[in-house]
Amino acid sequence: MKKTIYFTGTNHQIGQLDVAIKTATDKRDTWLMANESKIGKIDNEDIKIIPWNGNNGYVMITILLTYYPK
């Protein structure tokens, strides 16, 4: 059965989008290294850029990683 895990970046101004993405990808990479033996196959990965509290000047980054456990 597939499992999905979420990794979020911090709330940043849109001008700092690369910093927010790096925060989320660093969290994902750390989790992948720590759980490498439990992952059979990665099914899907998606990144969402979500406006923070209706203010388009700030965004939250969320990475959705779907995988099959071993």
C-alpha cells in the first residue's frame, strides 16, 4: 500500500522562494537518507506553492512524496 509523507518549507516572501524550496528539499533529503531501507519504490513527488493566509506576498512550500514501502 502506498504511503504519502509531507515536507514543508518555512513561510517566506515570494522573493525568497528558492530559500523556501531548499528548506523543504533538505527535509525531504534527510528523511530519505534516514529511511532508505524502508522505501521500495518512489511512486510520485509533487511540490505545492501555497499562499500564506491569503497574502500572495508570502508562500509555504509543501513537497508530497508518495512511495511503496518494502
